[in-house]
Amino acid sequence: MHPAVRRVVKVVLLAQVAWSVPLGVVLALTVHWSFLLAFGGVALAVLAVLLGFMLAWQRADLRREALLTRGARMPALLVASRATGTRIRNRRLVVHVFEARPEGRVVRAEVRAFVHLPVGAAATIAYNATDPVHAVVVEDLERSSLGH
């Protein structure tokens, strides 16, 4: 997941906690104590969801880092791009699919970026030669010359 999207998810979930806990306390003091349990439960559930997201992101980052340091590298071409439903600051997030064919096998790597690239653009991918399912694009498309 793109870092900007991760930030938005974190802010939205923490905002849910930020309003539900004080509201639960105020309603517990003025109306009935069960409101504290209800809104506190919502806050705990939202925190559990955020923790789940953060663990999944950490695992994906570790997998990416392992591929970048120990994976086989190969040039790849952009074969497809599709817009996602995500917009941040009026910029649409795009999924780019790069493909390489080492030794007759097809290795695909998907990357999300705000950069629009033409089909046929070249990049380098890193992959595990024994299990190429989790290939990654080496370049940072937001900062590389590919996007310009």
C-alpha cells in the first residue's frame, strides 16, 4: 500500500478513537455509564483494526526489503495500468503491472503510484528465483525518471 494511503488510514482510524472515547466519557457522566462501555468498545475495536493493518504493512515491508536485498533482479516492461478508486489531493492512485520473462517463466510485479506511465515503460524488478509470486519493482516511481 502506498505510504500516503497508509497515512490516511491511520489518521481516519485514530480520529475515530479520538472522538469516541471523550464522547463515551461525557455521556457516561451525564446520561448513563453504559455509554462508556459502548464507545470504549468501539475505540478498542478500531484500535484492533489499526493494529492489524500495521502488522500487515510491517510484514509486507519486510518481504519487500528481503526481495530488494537478496532477490534476483531483472529488467521488466510495463504491461498494464489501472486506476484505483483512491484519490489523495486530487491525484489518482494507479496500479502498474510490470512483467519479465526469465527462463520462460512469467514474473509480474505490481506497484501503486500516483505517476502515470505509458505501457512499455521499463523498470527493474526483484524476485525470489524459487518462488517468483511476490516480485517487487525496485525503482521508486514517484521519484524516478520513469514518471517524467
